[in-house]
Amino acid sequence: MTKLTLVSDTHERLKTIIRERLPWLISGLVIGTGASFFVSRFEAVLTEKISLAFFIPVIVYMSDAVGTQTETIFVRDLTDHRANFGKYLKKEFSIGLVLGLILGISVGVIAFLWLRDADLALTVGLAMGLNVSLAPLVATIVPEFIFKSHNDPALGAGPFTTVIQDSISLLIYFVVASIILL
């Protein structure tokens, strides 16, 4: 079994740090570019309801923020060998459901009060709820997979989890919008 090597920015040379970080960022660039092409497939729904674009930043940000909270704590506990994957997954799924409900309703109400469009408010609220509910799962599964493959989760989990969560968030948002608005 290969031993996990943790990289310390304090003691490593610049070349080593870049060599360790860059593959994860290149993977994110490729996946993110793929997500951009995928989103372009939803041009019809955006053309129909341009106000959907107003909520892209908050949908993506909140999903990332919830995931980052989970991921940061889980990676710390993984590297200290205090993490129990099954328990974390179950607990974080429960947390995600509650946060998804609260934040989904909140942004749905904001969307309705702002734009007076019930279908848009339902779309934004439902997409937020689904994305925030799933974010802790992604933020737990990705670092666990990286750790199990004997890579430092502190290097890969952040960029890789972010691009996966962003892609999932956009996919869910535009699928929900296509179902409700078209």
C-alpha cells in the first residue's frame, strides 16, 4: 500500500508546489470548459427567461459555500485519521437537506418579491434547494476518493470538488428551468 504524502507549502520548493497543484487545476479547467459547452445547450430557456441569468451567481456560490464548509472539516479530519466516511456522509446529507430547504425557500421568496414571477421563483428556489442538499455529498465523496487513491486531499479536493459542484449546480438549475419554464 502506498503511503499518503502530504505537501507543505512552507517547506516545499515553488516548482514542487506548482507540480502538485497544477494537475487538479487543469482538470478543473477541462471540466469547467465542458460545463460551459453544456450550459450553451440551454440557450432556449435563457432566451425565454433572461432573468434566469440573474441567479446563476447565487446558485453556484451557495452550493460551493455549503460544500466548502463540509469539505474543509472533512479533509482536516481525513488527514488526522479521525474521519468515518459513513457517519460523515449521513450527517452531512441531513445537514444539506435542512440547509437546502432553508436557502431554497429564502431565495425563492427573494426572487418572487424582486421580479414578481412565480415560475421563476419556483425554479430558483427548487434549484437552490436541490443543489445545497447535494453539495455536502459531493464535498464528502470527492475528498474520500482522493484520499483512498493515496493523494493529498488538501491539494485536489478544493479545485476538483468546486468544478464538479459548479457543473452539477448549473445542470440542475437549467434542467429545473427547462421543466418549469418551457
